[in-house]
Amino acid sequence: MKHINTLGELKEAGYKTKSIKDEVRQNLIKKLQGKEETFPGIIGYEDSVIPDVERALLSKHNILFLGLRGQAKTRMARQMTELLDEYIPIIAGSEVNDDPLQPLSKYAKDLINERGDATPIEWVHRSQRYGEKLATPDVSVADLIGDIDPIKAANLRLSFADERVIHFGIIPKSNRGIFVINELPDLQARIQVALFNILEEGDVQIRGFKLRLPLDILFVFTANPEDYTNRGSIVTPLKDRIQSQILTHYPKSLEQALAITEQEASIEDVQKEIVQVSDLVKRLIEQVAFEARASEFVDKKSGVSARLTISAFENAVSAAERRSIVHGDQQTHVWISDLIGIIPSITGKIELVYEGEQEGPYQVAMNLLDKSIRTNFVQYFPNPETLKKRASRKGETPQVVYNPYRSIINWFDKGNHINLFFSAKDQDKINQLYAVDGLFALVKKTFSHANEKEAALLMEFVLHGLASYSLISKKILENAVEFKDLMGSMFNMQSSSSLDDEEEEDFN
């Protein structure tokens, strides 16, 4: 119908007006019948949030998405435009997308009275039928609904009693479209009150004008549960007018989280050619977010966004890429030690409670990374904790317990240590790792098909894992990570402390 340019032609073509909620409902039904994805790219919501949204849209409801940050609330709202008809007709020049068959504004009515069937119409694409506003304390009624425009009154020589002096806000301009208000509780209560009649009765009041504008809008609101207590609240009558409140959530499994990061991370093609990222490293990065959500140092009300792991993955790849550029290598992979480079992605995306602030964001981030290593280590190698318990059961006859890590630990106990420099060439790291007694033998026994680089990565992982279980010492230096024996490190720390005490006594 896009070739139709006048009201008369539209009538002859038999065009029938549909409300936006009927439009969305009908197109959703078609997608469901055709077994099409209704919200492509939204991972982890297939059996929870998406069915709730589909039920709400079939019921022609306005929707409130309630969930922590980084849970794809706004993305889902934006994807609803795909459930709209591709094009709809409006009166040409209308500010509020007037339906040619059911005009709302005085402008449209006057134009139809003047031109009749010759009234010009335009066609609006569904991508243009979306409005969005971030709720902030400075948002006014004029921004959302409208106000009297004195400049328009002066230019048109109209009195302030004339309806044509009104400048419509973003909500009336979103008529026959989807309108989203993000972080609804941040909107002042008096502004929320101004939305009552728009949602229910369709009345708009602007500076004494009471206009009957039955706006045709699908409203979607988003809110963070934290907002109800810390920053503001949704006034009860407004909540009552939002028919469906849908709870969102973070990925429930590591597999879902991996798929989200794989989909969302912005990795250049040249990076993909140079840098290989093992499944192990990907899992370590994802586990950081799971550990953060369970950490006593991180504010659970604020949440830990999926953007943390996306940014962390990008940083890890860039850390390996930088090293390859410096050394002129054609190919490399992300080492466990490269994950030190993801710390800035963690510290900037977690809100700490008081105890976490005392610990410090850097130390909390390092602890989360260590916990991720510890959690994943037992998925690949024998649990050192279980070996300890079996070896130290009281009241039982002592048993000789095979410890696959004994030769590695003994090597460090003899005073040996290694420094894995962050900027070292891959081959230099591999040579250092192969020098540790028993390390390669353990990896080869567990992963017999691993090639040299895969084995080296797993060897490094073993060292980090043993350190996370306090079997050897790990220290992050300015340009390297140092592994050495645990007792020697403790003794050196005690000696250093004693020396400091003696120096303090001498000073006194």
C-alpha cells in the first residue's frame, strides 16, 4: 500500500485501522504459529521471561520489566518493534502520527476538513515507531507530555487559549508506537502521577488544557528492585495501571553465560586470526561473574551485569594480542596469567559493600579471579581438598594416599621458583613450565591428547590451581606472576616482619 498518497486512495484500498496492541498481538500469533523466534539473540530466557512477555502481549498488556542491571530489559523492549506492521499510514505532517481514519489532533482534523479525500498521507516504518526515555530526576511533565509554546503562539499569532499553541512531548509523539521509560523509580512521584490518565483514560492535561487524546501506545517500563529502597519507588496507583510485571534474571548456567558472551563480545577478525581462546579460559572468565554474584564483598542488590564478562573477554583477547604485536608473533593464545588484564573490567562493574570497600576493589577482583580458578580446577584435575581430608582423618589407621601433586610441590619445596612474565614470549613460558618436575607428567596423564600449547596452558592452570588451594605460593608482581613454595614464602614474610620489628625497636 505504500504507493497510496491520499486519504481517498486509502479508503478505496479498504485499509482498516488497528490499535498497536492488536497489531502486536496478531503479528506475535503469526510468529508463534510459524515456529519463529520471537526475541532472537535473547539467551537464557527461553523458558522463563520470553513466555511471560508473550503472554502479556497476547493479553494486550503494558509491561514492567523488573530486574537487576545487565539483564537485557531494554533490549527486549527494543525488539518488540519487530512485532509491528512494517509500515502504517499517518496524516502528512502530523506530530502525533494521526491515523488518517481516526485523527486525534486539531491539526489533522482541520486538514481533513479542508482537503477531504485529497488529504496527503505518509507511511511510517516500524523502526520509527519507538520512543525511549531514561527516567532522571530532572525529567519534567513538559518533556513527557507537553507544554504551551509561546514562540509558536507568537509566530502564528494565536492566543494561549488556542489548542494549536501546544508543543507535544515525547509520549504523544510516540502515538501508535512503543514507548519505553527506563529506570521508572527514578522518575519523581509527581511525574509518575501525570502518567495515570494516559495509561487508563487517555486524557492529557497541559497548562489548563484538558485534551481528550486517546493515545494508542504500548508502554514498557523497566526498573531495578534496588530502586524501591535506595533511590525511589513506583507509586502504587501507577503500578496498578501496569498490567504485567515480569521478573528478569541473570544466566542460570555457565553454558548460557558462555553463549551470551560469545554473541555479544566485540572481537575483530584480525584478533580472531591471531589469538586463540581455549574453552578453559572462557569458563574462567564466566565463572568470575558467578563468584561475584555470590560474594559477600559485592552488593547483591546492585547485581553484576553480563557486561562484566563481555568486557573481560575482550580485555583478555587484547592482552594476548598486545603481546603478539610486541614480539611480532603470528599467533598466540590467552594464558591464565593474561587474565590479570581483566581486572579493570571487574573493578569498574561491581558495587562493593562496606567490607568490600575495606578490602579494596583491586583485591576483591583478584579474589574473585582466584575463586574462579579454584572452582574450575576440580572440573579438570583431582580435588586437592579431598586428598587433604583423606590423608588426615583422625582415629583411622594412616593410609598411604597417592597425591598426584606431590612431585610438583616437592620441586618448589626445594627452593625452586618460576616467574611467568606477562610480556614473555609463548616459548619462554613453555620452557619454564616444562622445567617444573611432575607438571607435564600430570597434564599428560589427565589430558593425553593435548598438543604442546594446550598442555602448557593446562600446566600453568595447575600452578594457579595449587596456589588457590594454598599448596604453593602465588604472588602477583608488577610484571610477572611468581610461583614458589608455600612454607618458604611464609617464613620470608615472618622474617621480614621480625626484621621490621627489630628496626622499629632500634629506632625507638
